[in-house]
Amino acid sequence: MKIHREGTNILILLFAMLLMLNIIVWLFFPPWIIPGLLTATSVVIYGFVFNFFRCPRRYYKGPRKDMVVSSVDGKVVVVERTQEPEFIKGKAIQVSVFMSPLNVHANWFPVDGHVEYVKHHKGRFLSAYLPKASTQNERSTIGIITPDGQRITVRQVAGAMARRIVTYARKGHEANIDTHLGFIKFGSRVDIYLPLDAEILVKNGMVTSGGITPLAKLQSKL
């Protein structure tokens, strides 16, 4: 298990702050019960943040042609037909996965292909569970064209806690299911928009693993 690069500086700074605080309290605040409680609390806090930034190595082992794989760990909260006006520019099937603060927060590419579009939108920080979060919250949109020309939209959506979206994908990059497109700090959701004829393999309430769980199978165009 490795630590994601987005967490390295945060973990170092947090460790230094907690260490300094504990040294001061142990030296100047007897009896021992108060320093002991502080140390126990510090270990829990550090463990939580350390767990948040974990970054497991994952490689998709199934068939890759026409396959759409979950971008994130979490729970499926939306499977529905909708409009996607930004990249697909028409009707699409939306599959959304919500990440809790306990999930891995690295974001994987859902398909192999070519990154054609990347745009960051400023916005609000509503609860990521709300349907309007997809269009009103801070978000980044990534448009990918698959090898047979199908258009897929991935949207990283900030939430009430998540105030920092990091997007590594850039226009002209190659998308690969085994690589990261970005990272969202402290809980949020990722929306994936697919062609209407895609075969959806998940339903609401299902738990997914980023880079591992198949979400849908596209209809082959070749």
C-alpha cells in the first residue's frame, strides 16, 4: 500500500503539528490522564488522514474492449437517463458513485481512449448526494473518445467536505483504465455519462472499487 502524492505534504505537516502539541502537553500539563487522552486522540486523527490518502496499486484484469470501469471506490447513487450538454451534447446514461471519507479517493480513467476535453468549473459545495450537485457544485469535466469513436464524459464533483479537486488529465493525453485521472480530497462523487445504448452492469446501492468494478459495456462500433 502506497500513499498518494496528494497526501505526502499534508501527512508530514500533520505529524509535525501533532508531535509538537503532544510534547508540550506531556511536559507542562500533568496529571498523565490529559496527555494520555491527547496522544490517543492524535493517533486516531492521524490514522484517519493516513487511511484517506492510501493509494492501492490496481490493474484491471478483465476484457478491456468496450468496457467501462468504475473511476472510484464508493457506492452507486445514480443510474438514470439524462442530458449531458458539455461533451456528449445530448442524451446519455448517467452513473454516479459517491465516495465517503473512508474510501480511497484516487480517481481512475473509466475507459481506454484519448482525452479530448478538460474543463474546471467553479461552483458551490452542496452535499454531493444532491442531484443538482452535478451542475451547481465545483467540478471538473473530462471528455474521452474511445478507440472506436464513442464519447464518454467523466465529471469530478466537489461536495460539502471536498473543497479540492485535482485533475491530472489534460487534452491530448491517452486515457488508460489502469492510470489515475485525478484525486478528490475528503469525500465527493464522480459522474460518468455513457451512450444510451450502453449495457449498464450496476444498480443503485452497489459498492464499487475504482479501476476494478465494471460499470457498463459499450456497444461495439467497429
